[in-house]
Amino acid sequence: MRQPLTTLAALAALSLPAAAQEDTRPRFADLFTVESLGTLALHSVMSWARLLADVRYDQVSVDPLAMKITLTGLRIAPYLPDRPEGMCQARVERLTINGQPIDVRDTWRFRIALDGAAMEAGCLPFEVAGMLRGIGLPQVTAGRIETDLTYDYPSGGMLARISADLDKLATVNADIDLDYISYRMDFTREKPEPVGGVDLNGVVIAVQDRGAWDIARKFMPPERATPEALAPVVGAGLEQMLAQANDGAALTDRQAAFARDAGAVAASFLTSGRQIVVATAVEQAPLRIDLGKEPRFAPLFDALNPSVSHSQPLLSVAIPVADLDAALKAETPPADAFAIGRALMTGIGAPKNVNGGIKLLLPLARAGDTRASFLIASEIAETNPVDAYSHALRAAPLPGGLALLDRIERKLSFADALKEQRVLMGGPDEALYGDIAGMRTAAREFLGGTRRPRSWLAAYYWSSLGAAAGDAASAALRDEIGEIMRLRGDAAAWAPEAASIDAGVLRDWIAKDVPGRLR
């Protein structure tokens, strides 16, 4: 009887799904995955936060590769000694914190976004809370609040963006463009320490009314509850504020003009999209601002040259829609093809449309416009590195072009890179056969790629000729090319190419009597 039972048990086990037959017990090693350790660390941080507030959340997820943390169903009730318990509460449907993905190494990024945020009026000062409750706003809600900082390591610049979509109040957006962040050491001090400074390209602050005006005018006298009536008050109020900031000195022409414009913008507020935009217009950007010294207000204001209007500054450089439509439909590139193509590629001046931009820029690039080549290479570097490399070879002399060329080249196979280099290599310069310094310079220029199109073959050819003539620098350069190929992992592919060039060098050494020319 035992054997049939054993057989039946085996058959039953075989009939189970494969997943049910596998060992599903967790492994001890699962505790030490990056995801597990990151999640445990975040739980620990949130536990420490409970020293200051009641903190609850539905779920936490950590993606270490994307450098992303997500908290859902977050509820916070801070401990405020001057208020009853539970009077101040905040809720967030989803809180997302992003860093820079691990495969992007040239920039540092920090972004925090709150979706579906709400804060009880009890969290605000008593006077403000009472006013909000009086107008029927027991809580302040926001569809989204976001702060995004991106620092570029190579340039030292930073882009900062802050946005808040406050329900029934306003949408606020602020953009800050810093060309450079300086923290150089001041060695003139007895105790040297870093001195901060920034090179400012521009600032744009935009406020879109979503109900704040309707709330505000409830507290105004009827005769002041229109933008037209408020305009003189706005202008005069700004003049007074600017005069105080000037320490009593007279307003500059730019300050007076700004106050007048602000009054005019206030007067047309309701009929112009309910939006107010304040933007700087630095004439000689970037503007250096020393954070270690308190600048005089009036000169700083004039240097920033702010303006106030109803529209974003970028709209002033937008491509006219008629020109844009005509360019996209044209069979041959129009006279302004580069400007329109650049706008389409970058999204500045027109909606971003890479295909439309390439259509306009490609004929220019083929005709030798290195600016067009640079834009195309930058945009398609990730999706089509071979074609991007072809354009980058031509755009290498431009600022940033060499870095782009090197970056794309690292992604290419040896065969693809060599194929694109051959297209631009051209024939040898006859005058170089009698000039050792010229051979060495040409080899370096071919290897560099800015003064001559990059060509490993041409660089190896001229450095080999120079080395044969006794030039040690040329010999070192020839060996450097071989080392580059070895470190790329292309030594085997390079060997037959190098052998072919060696044969050509020997042939030309004899045929052109290079020793005789150099004597």
C-alpha cells in the first residue's frame, strides 16, 4: 500500500504549478539589497521625525537606480505648544523626492514634489487662519507644489524652479538661471574662508490668479475693488517701497518706470489673463552678485533691470506662427531656417518638435553649418549615436562641441567611428612631408578634432612619419594612439588598420624621399 501512496504524492506534486513547487522562502541576502536597505533607512528617518510630529503614511518606495523616493498617503500633525493638539494637520497624497539617476554624472539634481497637498488653516498664524476661515477656506489645498534644482558640474551653473498650484488662490512659478556659483577662497583675510557669489543670467516670477483677487476685493472698499481704481495705489505704493529701499534717495529712471508699468499692469489685470510676470533683463548677462557684501539697492535694481507685464519673456522671442507654418511646409529651407530649426529643437520660441527641427537644420548641416550640426548631434546622441557622431565631428570646433564628440564616441563601436571619420579625412597635405613640426602638429590636430576633423588613421599616419624622422614627441603620440585603442578594447580591430598605415608610411617615406626633404 505504501508504494501507491508514494506514487500518488509524486503525481500530485507534478500537477502543481511550477511556482508552487519552488522554494518561496525569503533569503537572508534579500535584506541587503539596495532597495531593502534604502527602505529601512527611510523608515528609520520617518521614525525619528515622530519626535517632532505625528507622522503616518500608507506606503514608501525607494528606487536607488533612479534615485527616487516616493511616500504615499502622508499625514503630518506637528507638535505646536501654543495650539490645541490636532489643530494643525497637513496631508499629501504623494510626495516624490528625486536625485540624479546614477548613470548621469555631469549634473547634480534635487527635486521634491507634493501632489494633492492640503494644510489646515490652524497651521497658519492666528490672524491669517481666522481670515481664511472667514472667507470659507478652512484649509489651503494645492494640486502640486514642486521645487527643482539642477547643478551642472562642468559649467558651475544652476537652474532653479519653484512652482505652486494653489487651489482657489493662485498659481506661482519662479525660475532662476545662475550662470555660475562661486565659492572661491579669500586669502586676503587673516583666516581664509570661502566667499560666495553668483553670476545671474535671469529671474522670472509669474503669478496667475485663480481666485485670490476675488477674495482680496471682499476686504476692500467698493470704490477700490476694481483693478482700474487700484492701479494708482499700486504705482504709488511701489514708489514708496523703492524709495525706502534707496535709503531715501531719489528713484532712478528705471525704478520710476517699473512703478509706472506695475500700475498699468494692475489696471489691465482682469482683461489680460489675470497674470502678472516680473522678469529681469540683465543687459550684460551674467551679472556678478557678491554674497559676502550687501550691495547698494539702486545700482543693483538698475543692473537687474526688472520689468512687469502680463506675459512670459519667452513669448517676445517666439517665432511668428505664419513664419513657423511656412517653414514647416517649405520644400527648401527658408532664409530663417536656422532660427526656426533651433526653436523647434530646443523648445524655446516654438513648441519642441525634433523631427521638424531636423528637417530644417539637416540641409544647413550638409552645407557646412556647424551650428546646425551641433544642435542635431546634441538631440540625437542617445537615440542615433552613429549619425550624431557624424554631425559631432563637424561641430567639434564649437564651444561644447569637443565634449559632445567625446561623449558620443564612447558609445560607438570601432568600426562605426572609423567609418564616419573616413568621410571627412581627406587626402594628405603635400607640404607636410618636408616639415617635422608640421607632421607633429597635424597628428595632434587630427587626434584632437577641433582644428581638423578627428581621424585616428590620419593622426597615426603623420605621427608615424614624424617618429621615423626622429621626432620623440611624434613617437609618443603614435604610441598614445595605440594605448587609446587598447583601453577602448579595440586593440584587435586596430591592429590591421595600424599595419596598413605602417605599410603606407614606408611606401611614402621612399616614394616622396621624406629624409631628403627634411635634410
